[in-house]
Amino acid sequence: MDGVPAADEIRQIAAAPVGGGPDNPADCAPEVAHGDQIIVLLVRSATGTAEVTMRYAGCVQNGFDEGTTVRTLTKASVGPLVTGPNRVYGGFSAGPEKNDMLVPHD
């Protein structure tokens, strides 16, 4: 992603509520709680390059993490990142809210 779409995506992530989630810790065993899939964003700006991790596959600690603040996954912030080669078809712990934002509906 470059230019305006990339800037729009960063704005969507920044607008997401602080705190992380959606999580469902009661629904999985501790050994698989974090899942085994993430998306790593390399964000380049005038101040340098930063890394943002989008954790979505587990039951706990889902969200966008840039090293200081964890933000909640939202449909608006996740949508552009789970298309094309990053399309998600399943294999993650989910309730209806998380499933709706991650799995394609076409």
C-alpha cells in the first residue's frame, strides 16, 4: 500500500479504540491462545520506519500494536489488510464479530 490508501489505513488504525481485542480467552487452551498468524506493517513516514503488528489469529492479545499502544481490530482498519495475498479464510479463533471482519463475504 502506498500514498493515499496507506495514509487512510494508518488513520483507520489510529482511530480504533485503545485496548486491543476482540478477544475470547475462555474459548481456547493457553498453548494456542496467541494464534500462529499475524500481519506486520512497515510504516514509512517523514520520521522514519515503524513496525505495526496486527495480531488476529488467537483468543487473546488481538489488535494493532506499534510498541506503545494496542488498538482494537475494527472492520474499517482490518478490511484493507485482509485482501489479495493476505486474504483470511479461517484458521483463527473467532466469535461472530471477528469472523465478520476477517473472512471475505463475496
